[in-house]
Amino acid sequence: MSKRIAVSGVGLVSALGCDPQSVWSGISSGKSAVSEICDLPAGTRVRIGSLVGDYSLELPESEARKYDPFILYAYQAASSAIKDSGLTEAHLQSHRCAVLLTSGIGGLHTIQDNQMKMVQSPRRVSPFFIPGAIINLAGGLVASQFGLKGVNFAPVSACASSAHSIAVGAMLIETGQADVVLVGGSEAAATDLGIAGFASLRAVSTRNDEPKRASRPWDKNRDGFVISDGAAVMVLESEEHLLSRQGKARGYLSGYGMTSDGYHITQPHPEGMGAALAMKQSMAHAGLTPDHIDYVNAHATSTPLGDSCELHALHQVFGQRELNVSSTKSMHGHMLGAAGAYEAVICLMALQYQVAPPTINLDDPEDSFGYDLIAHQAKQTKIDYAMSNSFGFGGTNVSLIFQK
């Protein structure tokens, strides 16, 4: 990477907590945030998820009611990340400060609500329906509230969306188009429609009687992912800009790789070719070899096909060597478009505490090529470089590498 890119602030909104300390406490102790969803329509096959509870929103009610929950989650995570970074209004209100906040699906709550109003009468549809639901309004709200005047758009790529936002944000800094970029994603797709849609795809777990044991990456008895709501935002900053204001880094983004399977709209390549290439590209970009990587936060969502394909991809890249690999989705579920950024923050905390998070519910693991999948309990270990993988429908792949 031509310029050192620091992560100077992070912000989170999730079922595990809305600050890094709370989230790390849950992750490092193997706590599941999955529970029953009680207000779904009768006949819904899937009745579990990981939903955001009470959280503090730093936005007036008169403004907040215009927007879908995914936009509000993004706003609060961004506000927290800005505070964590120590950036001031003078730093933010510049054409050198950009925002790339995204979502995999966008405003399903708002779409559902307004469709019901439309059935009653077209005149009942809210004037805030469109701006309250579209994906780029997450970044638009943040930019308008904080006065950011740089690049502002939303890279959308299903479950790789926020990982793409991190990589593209780094590009903006590398190419001299920005000094500071707010990157990340938000999701609030655990609605009646969202859950029913994924259930019809047979992509989500139906282990309704055991919510906390439903997400089980690499376990032979896995039956699908668990949907999760929340948001994660990171502040990327050129090292020069960080030092000029005497700021402090939480860690560094060392490299990224982005590829496409060119294979199928929903299924990964059976041998993980695109995923493997993304990992190789991220290491080449960082100037690293496979031996440098100490921990991989896998995309592994708990689907029968996807988890196995990722292991094959890892084997193509790392061969038969000792490697710490885990899927924290076993605890927080799959946050879809926000997953990449949320797990990137977890990687930063793994680097900070020198602890590899566990994969809970891994009772009967499939063949792992000898990798330590860190079943059940976190592992104290030396971590200098952590890799975070994110893959999405459409065959899109992103691999990110973070440095201590």
C-alpha cells in the first residue's frame, strides 16, 4: 500500500452492544446475541434473529422519524466513530473528508410500511418514503449533519457491501482524493418480508427452538445463517493527516483484494476460486506472504455450501499450515451489508487484545485442513496481522488485512 492508512475511530450498533468494549466483552466470552423474534406473522418458518435493542440516538425525534432504522443505525455508528477518532468540525467540514456508508438491502421497514399505506390509499404514502429508504441516504444524512463535503456514495454488493466501502475508502486516500473517509455499513433487514425472503431461499437456520445454538459455522449440523441487524462505521485516515492533528490509531489497514467468481448469482464457486484470489490480492497489496497472517475472521455464515467453499479457498492460499480461523457470526449472526465492517472492527480488537475470538456451537466440525477453528473458547495468541473475508450474492469477494 502506497500510503499508510490508519483506523482512527470506530462506532457500533448491534445486539451485542453499541460500544467497542461491550461488543468485545460478548465476543471474547463466546456470548450469543441470537434470540426469538416474537412478533412475526403466523406461518413464518424462521422465527429467530439478532436484533438491536435500546440504543442512544443523537438525532432529534423530528428528524429521526423521517428515516428507516438502517439509516438511524448508520448515523449513530458514524457519530460514535467520529467521537472515537477525535476529529473536530474543522477537520470534518472539508472536501477532503468523504463518506462511503452502505447497506446490502436498505430500508425494508420503510418499504413495507408504505406498501401497506399504498394499499389503503396512494395519498397515505409518506413524502419521506423515498429519501427515508434508499441506501445512499445513510451517508447522505451523515454528510449533511456533520458537513462532510468530499466524495459521498454507497458501494452496494450484498453481504460484501461494507467491506467494499472500506477498500474503496482506502483507494480514495491512496489516490489523494481524501484525507479522511467514513466507511462502513448498516442493516435492518430482519423484517417480516426480509426473513420470509431468506427463508424461501432456504438460506437461514430453522433451529427456532434453540436460538443461541442456531448459528454454527463449519459444524456438520449447520442449516443456514441467522439474520442480524446493526451497523459498524470506521474512520479511515491517512497517517500524515492523523499525525498532523496528533491523533491516535486503533490499527492500520494494510491491504485489500476484490474479485468476482463469475460463476453463479447466489452460490459461491465450489472450489472458492474468487475468494482465494481476493485473499492473495490483499496480501500482495500489503506486501505480505501467507506466513504473515496470524488470524482470519472468516465470512463463514453457517450455510452448508458457503462454509466448505471458504475452507477450500483458505487451503489454496495458506496450504497445510497452522492458522487461527474463526467465524464470529456464530455469536452475532449475519449482518448482511454491515457484516464486513462489523467484523473488521472485531479484527482490530483481536489485534489490540491479542486474542482470537471463538467459533461457538462448533460441536462436530467438518474437515478443516488442520486449521484451528477456535471452537467454543477464545484463544490468547500472537496476532500481528488479521485478515477479514466478506463474500456476497453475485459472486463478489473482498479480503481485508489489518495490522497492529
